[in-house]
Amino acid sequence: MKESNMGKPVTEKDHYMQLIINPGSTSTKLAIFKDREKLVQENLEHDADTIKSFERIADQLEYRLAAVRDFVKEKGYELSDFDGIMGRGGLVYGIGGEGYIVDDELCEALSSEEYSSPHASNLGGLIGKRLADEAGIHAYIYDAVMGSYLSPVARVTGFPEFRRQPTCHVLNSRAMAMKYCEQEGIDYFDNNFVVAHIGGGSSLSAHYKGKIIDIVADDEGPMSPERSGGTQLLSLIDFCEKSKLSYKEVKKRIRGNGGLVAYMGTTDGRDVEKMYEAGNYKAQLVYDAMAYQISKYIGWLAPALNGDVKAVIITGGLAHSKILTDMIVPRVSYLAPVILMPGECEMEALAGGGLRILRGIEKAKKYNKEEAISRK
């Protein structure tokens, strides 16, 4: 394997080739980058019944690994063509932002429910490590889902039995903030931002000089097309008791069958907008409420930055909705200029992080699971 102190370039080259792996619940996004140039990208859709047949997320490793191997071969590449393999970072307890080298200890954390929460994104590092070992190179993950830096104060819940988890759309939120800074010629690491990623699931984050120091997770903030969002706890407890739903059923109502789909029967905001414009009162009420909630939680994060906000950035799929953003912008523009950056750039963000590591601009960190679990 090529030696690296994780702080200097792994190789001295004119350009770097990367394989990017971004697993989702029933699909795996794959791309090949030459520096910042995307040479090819494909979204592999997996058979839903096959995915359901695996008891644990980690049990899908061999199945998805075979699909990635086929992709590389079909596109005319060998593993030896790559200088690094970058995977999506998963829900690993105690992990920070930026890049981590995927070693045996991180693999153990990605595979174990003691050190991570089950999520398809955990497979990114596991697949990458297997392929990287064969190629004699390093695998990395970047801006993992739990890659935020919440202070002890920000993690207090009111329940001594558990703390807030630093879970949000870290990858796209940091990437969009950095992209905005690059466009404006300012330093991301010298400014503060509130970023709202609004999509099927929505989360918000407060960025202080390059680090996410507080968040609004998808289960505590605004409702979204597939999430119920936060609510009054006593009402939720009453609902759980009266509905007689199981734990798994309630969890699915919170994440998967809540929000727009619960009210309107669709997760597609475009469908709701058609109803909205046709004068459907229920669609108007629910869509207005979603915009109202997003606005409130943007304001909720401003005190984490002492009100020093360079810009409010709204990104994610729902940021394409002019109806929605026209309701949000006037409510929050008093905080700072509001910048609309619709969509997501996860593959570009992963490639960019990997390129900075390969060039030695950023230092890949090493995960310590025992230290991390103490911060769970």
C-alpha cells in the first residue's frame, strides 16, 4: 500500500483519479472523477426485495460490492487506475467533519450498532476499504452524516438519559457553503452561515468558521415531504398511546410517512404545488406551514452564531420551488442575505474532499472508536 502520513500528498502527480461511492437505501450512486472533472456517473438501482432480505445494513456489503466491481469494469477501468476511493460517511458516533481514512477501526465502527446507527451510507466506507486494499491505495469518507461539532451545551436535551445527536445533511450543506464562498471570493473558514437543506428530509445547520456547531435534525425541525418534523412531546405521547402503533410503525410515521405525504398522499412537492395553484385549501395550508416552519428554524440557529451570519443559504431539492422560497425569504432576510442554491452536489463534494486530501491540502483524520463512544 502507498505510504501516507495523511497530511502530505499520497502521490506527486499532475492529476488524481477517484472512485466515488454514495450508497442510498435502495441504490448506490457511483462516479469516477479526474481531479474535479466528472468522467462518468451512474445511479445503480438495487432490487428492493433483495435489499429487504438482508437483516442488517452491513450484510449488504458483498451484494453491493459486486455491483460496484461491475460498474468499474463496464466503464473500462481497473482498480489500479485510481489514486483514492471516497465513500459517503455514515452515522458513526463521535465522528467529526471533513475526511477520515478508512482503517480497520473505522470499518468496525461502520459495521457495529454499538458505534454507529444503521444507515445505508455506512456502506460507503466499507465498500471503499475492500476495493482500496486490493488496489494498494487508501479509502476515505468525507463529511459524514454525524460530522458536526456540537458543544456539550448544544447537546443537552433535558433528559439525562440521552443527548442530541449531531445529525444533518453535512456533506451538501458544507459543500454549498464552500461553493458560495468560492463564487464570492471569501473564505469559508473565516465566515459564519446558516444553511437550510430542504428536501425529502430537511435539516439545518449553523456553520462557524468552517465547522458545523449546531444543527436542526430532520426529526426535530420543520416537516418535509417525508418527515413529520418536531412536535409537542405530550401530543406525540398521547398519539402513540391512542394509535396502538408499534415502535417501528411510529418511527416510520416520523421518518418516511410523515409531513406532506401524510397530509396529501404524495412526497412530490411538485404535485402539492399543482394542488396549491388550483386553489386546494388543504394543500395551501400544509405547504404554507412547511415554509413557516423552515423559516422559524432558520431563525432558531442564529443565536448559535451570536447573530453574526454572513448569509443564509437554502439548498436541497425543495429549494427549486419558487412558491416555497418566496414564503421563506421575506421571513428570514433580516438575518442576512438569503442565497438560493437549489439541488445537491454530493458527488462533487465527495470528490472535492478527496482531491484536497490527495493533494495534501487537508489532512485525513483517524477514527478512535473508544474516544468516540464516550461522546455518544
